[in-house]
Amino acid sequence: MTVLLLCLVAVFASTEQGIDWAIISAATLMTSGPLLVAFLLFQRQFVQSFMRAGIR
């Protein structure tokens, strides 16, 4: 997550006006949002796969 934030700051940073944190926050949410939704949808299968792998 830190690498994502640093990349977004490098892309959207303007030396004249400073950093527009609203744009960076929106871009971070748009980037990490789908991953969070996918994890929440498949949380049970994700946890069960680790449980099965630990038993073997």
C-alpha cells in the first residue's frame, strides 16, 4: 500500500501548488477498492484454502 501511495504522490505532485491530497485519496480508493470488494466476496473461500493448506 505504501508503494501505491508513493507512486500516486509522484504522479500527482505539483511543485508549484503542492500535493493535492484529495486526488491522491480518490485514486488510492479507486485502486484498492476493487481488491477489498473481491476479498470480502471471497473471504470464506480464502480462509478455507489456508485452513486446508495448514492441515496437510
